[in-house]
Amino acid sequence: MSRYEMKKICRVCGRMVSLLHEGAGSRGRRCASCLHRTHREHLAGSGRVCLRCRDEDLSMPLERSPVPDRITLVHLSDIHFGGGGSERLADLLKRWICGRGFDYVLVSGDLTSRAGEEEYRLAARWIRDMESTGVRVAVVPGNHDIGYWGNIMSLGGQAVGRKYHRWIKIMDRPIDPCVRGPGCVVVGLNSAHGINPSRLFKGYLNRRQMDRAVEIFRGTPSGHLKIMFCHHPLLRFENDIHRVVFRAGEVKDELSAAGVRLFLWGHQHSSAVAVWTGEGEKCFAVQSPTLSDRVRGGDKPGFSVAEWFFKEKVLIRTFDIINAQSVEEGKRFEYSLQEGTMAGTVE
């Protein structure tokens, strides 16, 4: 047994912590906080969080920090490595993104098809390759990443509390990530909690997740772009087949009140855009399609790109992958950020 296990010292921050996680494949115990915010113990206000983690999570940018002219991001969802030829599409997308100067790539869950070990390895390798191009990547799990109805072993793992053991072992990334950049804060929230009798077919966000997210967003200066992304939808569009997050209206209203202006999710395998007014300011939602061939609603495999021009406009574009060989622009949505102007243009 190593000194980390004997003395309960965090492998990442080197400090004593009061609670460690010991999971299959985790190579001993790790700090439940510094294991990239994997577990619910890592939440603002929780006494079981090491101070360094909490300080880092809640460190706010200065009011005088420079705000760029625009922020650009790629939103992907439902890649489903291990099924439907997703590997070829993901490689094509990686080449397309490289060198285009995007600030962030956000992946809203379902990286795998059946939460299998090899599928996780493919996903982890692809994310590392993406980051090697210089873009910042943040990921949250989807329902396929913690269990799949056709995979009895995965469901058994959920029942015994090993929902995230492969994420911990192989992905080794935040489950509720917080990413900061010039003029921007991005918070990912894990809505895929697995088996729950009261919400069997729904995703949900628990109270601790919401409290932490609200604290981060409220502490970020006004004028910064605040982005939230998760796997399950907060709105249901025409032709959608899955249900929205449990108490979706309350979640949407609470985050809008905290200053979130851009909401991203997937799960439906179809694309859509919505606009509404929250706390006197415009809020935008982008539902991205799948990157696999399991498309719905007549969509093609694809993804979305959002460009936020501060105090001017937001430009949201959808892209289709054609025959796994080329990327072509689909729809274009442009909305003014000026007060009193709600109409957008669609091409």
C-alpha cells in the first residue's frame, strides 16, 4: 500500500482529505475532489472537499480582465464510439477542426455505445488528439457512458455503485467540468445518473450540482459569456422522442437567473435552436445531432458551431457530414444581442 493510501493524501494536490474514493481500476484510492470532480463530494460548500480544489473551482476572473471580440466553440454530442462507423466520422471532424482557431470543443455525452472498455479507450484517445491541436476540450457523460439497456453487465455495475468506474479509470476527466477562459466560463453538468426508480427514463441534475453551478455563474462578472452544457435536453422540440431533464423548467429558469446565456445539449440525435428571454437578456439553446449514423428527424450526422460576438450577435451554424467524406454547412441562425431585437435570420 502506497503512502497516498495509508495517509489519505491526494495524488493530485498532495493534501490531506477527509474522503477518498476507491473504485475498480482506480489503482488505489484517490481524492474524491481532485479526481477531476468526479464525485458528488466535490461541490462548493461541501466539507469533504480539499481547499485547493474549492479555491480553484471558484476562482473568479477579474472585472478588468480583457474580453475578446468573440468566442467560438464546436458543440458535439452522441459520438457513440464503437458503433455506427463513428470512428471515421470523428477522425474526419478532428481534421476539419484542426487549425480553424476554435476556442472550445464541448462534447455533451454519449461518447460510447455500451460503456465498454475499448469504446472508452477510443474516446479518450480521440480527445487527447483533439487537445494536441491546441483546442480546449470539455466533456460530460451521457446515459450510454454509464449503462446501456442491451448491456446487462453495465446495468449490474450501476446497481452496485460502479457507474463511473471506466470514466475514472480510462477517461480520467471531470464529470462536472468547469473551464475558464478570457471573457468566458463553461460549466458542464452530468445529467446521466443512471438507474433511479423515480426518473428511470429521464436525466436530472441534483441540488448539489445546481448549487455549485449557480455559485460559479453568479460569481463570474457580468459581461462574461456563461455557458452550460449537459447531455439531456432542457427543452423538447418537434419530432424529439426523449423526455426532458427532470424539472427542466426550474433548471432552465434558475440557470438563466444566474446569468447563463448559452445552453447546449444532445441526446435527441437531432438538431434544433431556441431563443427566449431570461432576466431581461436573451438566452440561446443549441441541440446538436449525433456524430454517428443513428440519426433522427431527417438529420444527417453532424455537429454545431456557435460564435458569440459580444454585445453584437450570436451566430449558430449546423454542419452535416456527407458520406463520411466531407463537412458541409447546413442551417445558419443569426440573432442580434441588442435589446428589443428578438428576431433572427435563418438560411
